[in-house]
Amino acid sequence: MDAMNDIQKIRTQIEQHQAEQEQVLRRTMSVPEMRKLLGLKKTESYWLIHRNFFRTEIIGGMMRIDLESFEKWYANQVKYRKVVGEAPGKELRGKSYSFKEAANILGIHDCDLYDIWKNEKLEYITVDFVRRIPIDIFEKWYANQDIYRKVTHIPTAEELEKDYICLQDAADLLGISREKLAKIARSEEIGRLLDSTICNNKRWITRKSFQLFLNAQNVYHITDDEDKKKESRGLQEKETLSLMVKEYISRQDAAELAGVNVSTVTKWMQSGEFQCTVNEIHKVLRSCFRQAVKWDMMEKNPAVDATVPKAKKQEREIWTAEMLMQALEACDNKMLKIAFHLAFTATLRIGEVLGLTWDAMDISEEAIAANRAYVYINKEV
């Protein structure tokens, strides 16, 4: 009888333990489940865990994520989105604006709003390395200025597609430049018919007002595809002819042909290694002359039989630890010495070092002691 009681007691304890485990499992999820929920790869999912965005616990030897803390984090960020489910940032959007959202409210570009916040040294918050404006700070600033006005309506993505046309597309339809159409809308009497707004850093015109503009004048009209083809062909012919008659080209022309910026061409000229780009320039010229032959402007492509010099290949010199120590000893600039250390220890390129900001790293003594120090590279200059 005692044995039966013991067995019953053990069974009851097992059932209670299983019930507790099931309850724990219901309020948590595994890392693969979180990865599938957000559509992430393995490395990025563990990066989120490393940043301590939500609580984790070890259950049965496996790491699991607390659902309540996960949903709290999800509602206060906008970078990650569930594959299926509600949009992120519900709580965050209720207490702050992104610079683009605030700019849409004012009908301006977000770069203009960035300049305002920078020049007036106004408060902002940083979420996932992106700056946001607290709503109360925005409303306080708005009440104390008289230059900008809130737009009456911010069009949705569906409304932009259905009821609006962006300024660039409208200019393309008219066969004129974007700048010319903007000048018409800004200064000419007939341009006042164009009802425009700025949304998502683009200027949009209502389709209704664009049609009124077309009907109210006879200077500008929608060009057909044949007109566009003739204009495009004329420009190409002009460019090809200019290449044929030029004996020397400017640094700007050389940069466009080689697909680099002007400063790079200048460096090539100063170092005497400009011939290294001859291969790239030859490819472009050969393509241009091939098109000229197709248009019966030339009988033969002169670039086909051209002798192209071989580029000199130089092996890149990589610093050793001894060379780095010599450079550090010779460096008197404290900030440059820090950059040396950072570039060597984190294996950063020059552009990544120049693009690094304080909000992308945590190298405090507390972080180092807790083994959670990090340097996150998300941009470069």
C-alpha cells in the first residue's frame, strides 16, 4: 500500500513538473522560432540576444526568449518586422517621430529638419542607431516658431500611387527637366495650378492638378515614345561625335569614362599611374565607336585594333605588428593614435573608421567587465 502511495506521489510530482514546463514554454520561445518570426539569419538573431534587447533564460539546456519582453522590445523599435503579424514600433511611434515622419508632417525634406535640429541643438533620442524626435519636443519647437506649417493631409502609400505623380515622372512625361518643371510650378502663373506636396523626401503633384495644368495651356504637352527616342538618339550621337574629335579630355570627362570621381583621376595624374585606367577607358570608347558603326557614322571601329598597355599590378603592402608599433610611437596626435588602435584591433577600413559614431559602440569599463563590449559597423564614409 505504501509503495502504491509513493508511486502515486511520484506521478503527481512528474505531472506538476510537466505542467510547469509547459507553462514556461508557453511564455517563451526558442531562438530558431524568433529567427523565423523576424525572418533573420542566425548571426543577426544572436546579435539581438547579445545586445540584451529582451530577457533570455536557459530551460532544459536550451536558451529561450521571454515573450513578454520580446513584445515590449518589438513595440519600441522599427528596424525589425515580423514576417507575418502587426507592424513594429507601436509604442515608439506613440511617443516619438522619425525625422522623415516629422518632415512629412511639415511637408519638407528630412535633411532640412536635420539641419534645424542640429543648428538649434534640440533634443532627440537614438533607437537602433537612428535618431528620433520625441513628440513633446517637436510640438514645443513647433509652437515657438512661425516659419513652418503642418500639412493638412499626409498621403498614404496607396494614395501616392493612385492620386499623385512625382515631379520627376511628370517632367519626363512633358519631355523637360525636373528643375524646369519645378521652376514653372514655383514662379510662372500657370504653375500655380499644380498642387504639390513633399512626402518621403520627394515632391508629388496631384494627378488632378496636373491634368488641369495640361488643359490650361498649349506650350507643354505629353510627349510620345517616338519623340523621346529621337531626342535620346540625338544626344547619343552628339556625345559620340564629341569623343571622336577630342584629342585631350578634361579630368571630369576622364572620371566619367573611368567610372570614378575627379579626385581619383587627380591622384592618378600626380602618381604617374594614369595609364592604369586606360583599359577601362578603352572599353568605354570601344562601346561608343561600336554604336557609331551601327548608326553608319563610321565604317570601322578604331578601338578594335588599338594596343592597350598592360596595367602594372602591385601587391598591397600589409602592416605587421612591428610596423604598427613603430607608427604608434612616431604618432604625436592623440586622436590619430586612437584611430590607429581602433583600425588595427577591429580590422576597419579607412571609410569605416571615418563613419564610426559613438552610438555604434559600447566600450565602457562596465561593458568590458561584463564581456558585452562591442563595435558595430553600420556605415562608412
